[in-house]
Amino acid sequence: MSDLERNYFYLSEYPDFVVGIREQFPLLPLEETIVTADELGIKHPTDPKTSEPIVMTTDFLLTINNGQGVFEGSYN
């Protein structure tokens, strides 16, 4: 983890309303991120050696309980 990511983790871990933290969590199924990238005109990341598409991840996926329900949010 970089210093910034470590500090973000510590800040996210502190509040009681954060009930879960997952790191490097995979985004949508690979097929969906490929379609989304194509629709946006963005080149989907690929492995430089094999040219195979790479599963995209988010740095942090927080699970939050706001008192009315539990929600997940992705924060990069």
C-alpha cells in the first residue's frame, strides 16, 4: 500500500458506521467492464505480455451502515 492508501484505510477504519473494508475488490464481471470501456471509447486495460484483458479493481470497497440500511461504496 502507498502511504496515501494506508492513511485512507486508517481513516476509513475509525468510524463505527464503516462495517467492512475490502481492498483491491474486483469491479463488475470482466465482460461488463469491457463493454463499458468500449461504450465510453476507452481502451480496457490488458496484460502487456499476453494482451488478455485484466480484471479491473477498486482500491477500497466500504460497507457502511447509515442507521437505515447497509450500503457498499467504491472509493479509489
